[in-house]
Amino acid sequence: MPIDPNDLIVEVCPDTKVGGQQVSIVTATVKVTHKPSSISVTIGIHRSQLKNKRVAIEMIEWALASR
């Protein structure tokens, strides 16, 4: 079931990683909220914002399909 992009709120959250050379290079944590159902997913497992966004949307689609 495809989700209308207008039904999504996409926010970029600051990473909370400690130390290291790359601490301020990447902000990849993404929070995606589906407005009609109020389902929200925050994910930051990948270094890519786009990949995290795709995974979050897939998780919302899965949650909507299992309702």
C-alpha cells in the first residue's frame, strides 16, 4: 500500500554519538511520522539519511498493512 508523501512529516535529528573524528560530519538520524495514523519511526542505523528515511517509510507501510 503506497503512502502519500503529503501524509508524512520527515524530521532530521542530531546524532548523539560520542567522540571520534567523524562526530560532527553526518546527521543521519531521521524521524518519519505518518499524520493520519500518528505512527512515528525514528531510525539512525545507517550512515545515509536517505537510507534511514527509506527504512522508516517501509516500517510505517508494514505497520499500516498489519492493522
